[in-house]
Amino acid sequence: MIKKEFPDEGELIVGTVVKVQNFGAFVTLDEYPGKEGFIHIAEIATGWVKRIRNHIKEKQKVVCKVLNVDEVKNHIDLSLKRVNEHQKRDKIQEWKNRQKSTKLLDMVAKQLDKTSEQCYKEFGNALTKKYGTLYAAFEEAAYDINTFIKDGFKGDWLETFREIAKANITIPFVTIKGYLNVTCWESDGINHIKNALMQAEKSEFEDVDIKIRYIGAPQYIIKVKAPDYKIAEEEMKKAVDKIKEYIKQHNGDCEFHRKQEEINA
């Protein structure tokens, strides 16, 4: 895998504090081996910093923004205060994912009796370019290795890559919800409603879970759990359309809402 020697200005980096002094702190850059940056006391926190060690300590893991890079002098200026909590969480997660994907590729290489460098050259770099990050590629393989094949990847490494991904990656799931007002005016209307809801809970995908439960006449809540929001929304629409189509054929009606409506007593 091709690695940059220095970070770019404006980039967020993960570092480890190695020395704290009255005028600032020195930080090693975890993603750039052998590189060290400096956080001036003015970039530690907003407002006046009376005691720097109240804000930063040795061995602390930090997320900083790169302010300036002087490759000739091997000097990197960093800022701690210019990173908000959202950026910090995202960067730490990205860093953890990168570390994990590197270890997983090492496992793949060992299984294939190859070096990690050989694996990067053979397919690792191409996967990273296609899916954005190597970790995203492992997630895709854990979910469905056929995506690799559809995208033109081939080779004996595919099955090993899938096995490692399946054993070590937990696919993230999302859950969305909505509310249904379902009515049916036929004498056995309650049975038609039950049948409509039962059909709606069925999905063609094994990793999609649709649950509908009664709140109070005529309202129901529908929850869809899926690997991502796009699939969840598509499956929600299919489920609601099934109910509408079925109930309409039996002298009934179905309305879908994102928010729960008040039920009149």
C-alpha cells in the first residue's frame, strides 16, 4: 500500500502525546511513522489556557488538525482546538478501522502464503480504490462477496478474503420506523388487516427484518432493520405498498406516516 511520508495541510490526524511543556505539546503521528508534530499552547483549547496539563497529558491519544507542514525542516504544526467532537469521533473510528483492516489483510496474506505487500499489489490497492477504504472492502465481502465478482475482481484470493471478512467483520445495521393507519370495512375486516400485515412482514432478503405491531385502533408501527438506509427505505416502501394494495381490494384503506398521530379516545 502506497503511504504518504507527510500529512496534508488541513488533514485530521491521530497522534500520541509524548511531551507536554508550558508552551505546547509534542505529538507523534500514529499514521505517519517517525513523524512528530507540535501543538502550540494557543492551539490547545479555546480561550485562555491557564494550565496546559488540564487539557492534555503524556500518552494521551488525540485527534489534531494539521495547520502547516514544512518537509524541509521536518516540522508539522498541529491544532487540538480546531477539531470538534463529531470530527474526533469519526477520525478515531476511521483510524480503528484502518488498523483492523491492515491486520485482516495480514491474516489473508498468511492464509495465502504471501506477504502483505504482495496482497496489496495483487488486489488490496485495487479494492481500496474501488470501495474507498480497505475496511469498506472487508465489510462488502462479509455482506456479499458476489459484489466483488460483479465489479470485476477474480482470483483464488476471493474465498480466503471472504472467510476472513465473515469471521471478523460485524455488518452494521440500521433501523427505521413509520406509522400506519389501517382500516377495513368488511365484516371480517380484522382478518384482512392481519393478512395484509403478515404479507408486509415478508422480505426477499434474509438480512432484512420487518416488524409491525399494534398501537391502538387503527394505528400500527412498522420497523425495518436492514444493512443500510437505502435498503431499509426501499423495503419500507415495498411493505407499505403491499398493505395498501391488499387492503384496497377488501374495501379498506391504509395511510403511512413518519410520525405517530394522536389517537382520539
